[in-house]
Amino acid sequence: MDKLSLSRSVSRNLLKMKAIKFNFREPYVWASGWRSPVYCDNRISLSDHRVRSLIRDAYVEVIQEKFPEVEVIAGVATGAIAQGVLVADKLGVPFVYVREKAKGHGLMKTIEGKLEPGQKTVIIEDLVSTGGSSLKVTDELRKAEANVLGMVAIFSYEFPTAIERFQENDCKLYTLSTFSMLKDVALEGGYITDEEIEKLNEWQKNPQDYFK
């Protein structure tokens, strides 16, 4: 499957499973405080073997093309742990996962699993919005002296602020699908209207203030 067809297939399956939902009247509130007419919960894809395998194989294809020297897969807790394990197993490499913050008991670690200094690491993320929480993981891995090659996510909202953050942090980002592709597939499938496409475009330009 070529990259464009794969991206389209990922978006189509997420919409079909209702992993991605739209609500223009009562927008969803993100952890960042932003209000969004779109909500993406990629963990729902884990409940369908076919979709789960499609996404796993898409991750693997991107990693083999962009980061063939990978030695470790690092999943972002909690949304990308399961897919990260599946990807690491398929590639035959070790897996670790990174918490948002260290545990308050036991060994109080942020990184769970065995990670050696200098190991070439690819981060698995489920989605990228502002990029803030994703890049915290990059920082933690670099503090542990991992050689972070880059990150692969299922989906990105393509916010300019996130693109800038990844560039500033010298972290390569690749995604299986994008907000642009999602809009096209959602319109074709009758999930949204032309008028709602325009609303999504305006929201994407200024997500922090659109619903104020």
C-alpha cells in the first residue's frame, strides 16, 4: 500500500470505529484547556484486530524506512504503550515506556524498562496536538542519554506551534495520518459537511481562541 492510500485507510478506519468524533455545538476540552470540535482516541483501535494490525504494520513500515538503525522502541504512556509493544515485537527490538512524571513510590522512575546510554531510540506516540507532552518524553530520554532518532505518531493536528516545537527540539516527526487527510476522508464519508470543513479550517488556524 502506498503512503497516501495508507494514510487514507488509517483515517477511514478510525472514523468507522468512532475513535475520531466531531462535535461543533459542545466542543471537547483538552488537557491543555483548548476546546476542540474534534476528539481522537486512538486507543479504541486496539479493540479491533484488523485495525490494530494495520496501524502496527504502518508504524513498522515508517520506522524501517526512516529509522532503519533503530535499537529500542519507546512508547509514550499511556496511550502509546500497547502499540509500542506491538511494534517492538514486530521489529524484534527492546521496548521501554516513558511516564509523564516519575512514580511517587518504589524506584520513582520516569522510564520503565532497560535502556542503555547511546541506544538508538524511536518514540511511538498515539497523537500529536500542541507537541508539548510528546516532547517532554524526548527530553526524558535524552536525559537518560538515549540517542533519540525521532518520533512516529498515528495522527497529528498539524498545528504550526507543534511543527515549530519539533524543529526547535531537533526531533524528526512522522505520522501515519494527518488532520488534512482526516478532513478529506470525513467529508467523503459523510461524517461532516462542507460548512463544517470551513469551521475546522478556521479552528485549526487559531485553536486556543476559536471558541472563546
